[in-house]
Amino acid sequence: MLKHRGFPGRLPGTDFQFTLRRANPKGATPIIRRDRFADRKPADKRADAAFVSALYAQFGDQPFERGNLDAGRLSWLFGREVLPATDPFDPADYEALLVLDETAARAAFPEAFNGTWWA
């Protein structure tokens, strides 16, 4: 499992996790598309925006390996702002390649592109 050095481990002051410490010996948790409803808590929305901001700061619009990025946090964005970069795509592989759809991310989280505001 690739560890993304310099990537924030969590949203400061919260328990919203962004990265994993070690690989799961049973295999990677599959990434699934989760529905985001309008009544989500503001803290959940801030965590998504901070994660998008961190992805953009670290990778831009280039493909990146899933590595130690949290499957739960990726699942909230998967299929909209974060897309598979290869076909076929294995959602349960630590080496799977993903890409940030900058256009969709800017539309959904405009505040995420005003610099690294999570720090």
C-alpha cells in the first residue's frame, strides 16, 4: 500500500479520517458510490470539501493511486468528483488509479479551491 506523504491524516479538530495507518490484511475496503443528501451535517460537508482540497493540492488533475486514502471518504466523492482512471477498475485494490474531476469538484465544492484552508 502506497502511503501518500504530506497528505493530511484527518480534518483538524474532528474525527473525520482521510488516510489509513496500515493496510488491512484481509484486503482493501471496496470503494462504493454513496449518495449525498441535502440534509447532511455541515461538518460532513466541510470534511468532503477539505478532502477535495487536499486531493487537488496533492495530485491536481493527474491520476493517483488509492494507496492509504480512506475508502469511506473516497466513497462520498466516487462517481462524481473522483473517478476511476483505468478500465477495468478494481474498487477493492490499494493500487487502483483514480483521478479528480476538477470541473465537477469545483462545481460541488468551490470553497475547496481557495488554497489549503483545512490547515
